[in-house]
Amino acid sequence: MKEYSMKKRFITIVISMAIVVLAFFVLSKMNPKKIASGEEGFMYAQGFHQNEGECYVDGSRVQEPSVIKIPDSAKVMKLGDDTAKVCTIMGIAPEAFKDEAKLEEVVIPITVKEIGKDAFLNCNNITKVTFLGTKEEWGKVDIEEGNESLTTVDVACK
């Protein structure tokens, strides 16, 4: 009787572990975002649109920056990879700079086409935003909700 109970527990543990591993695998495939490190003190994310040569700024490694100058491209190395690749910065990922209370100035390159939800949420000290394109091009940038700190100041354009 005791031997049957031990076998039952062992089988239950093995099945539970298999379920956890399977769930982890499935969830990792559902969110294709891949974090990468790169130049300029930024973190990058790839996978939003599955285009190999594009990436999104996903935050800064600088503690409490006051000025953020986003590059138009960067050499990016995916975690676990040995080779850096040049990626065009196509956007700013959701919540990338959320709660950066000391942030005062943001410079955005012309390559940025979208700014994710809450990318600059609670960044209430932003007083200067510079877009390195025209007013018309700035008007085409898809700015999702939660980025009022960018949309309530006058944006200087080229």
C-alpha cells in the first residue's frame, strides 16, 4: 500500500513539472519580445513587428536620467548572442520610461513611428521634446495613451 502511494506521488510530481515546463514554453512563444543590450545606455526590445533589422527602445540603464536622446539606430546584441547587429529604432516600447520622475528632456529621431502605451507615464517634469523630423512627420507618429507628458508640451521639430 505504501509503495503504491509513493509511486502515485512520484507520478504526480513528474506530471506537475511537465506542465510547468510546457506552460513556460508556450508563454515564451506568445510574447515574442526579446530584450537586447546596445549602445548609448539604452535597453532595446525586438519582436513587436518581427522585422529583423528593427527594434524599440525599452528603457534606459541610466539611473534617473534627466535627458534622453534616442538614437536612430544602434548596434544591438540579443541576450545569449555573440554578434551585434545594427537595428533601426522604430519606436518606444510600452512603459519604457514609465515613472522616470527626473526626466526633463526627450529627443526623438525621425525613425520613430510609434510610442507605446504608458511609455512616458508619470514623467511629469518633461518640459522639452525635440523630434528630429518635420511637424507633419511628428503628426504621423502613433502615440498611444498614457503619454500626455509628451503631448502636452510644445514639440520642437526640424
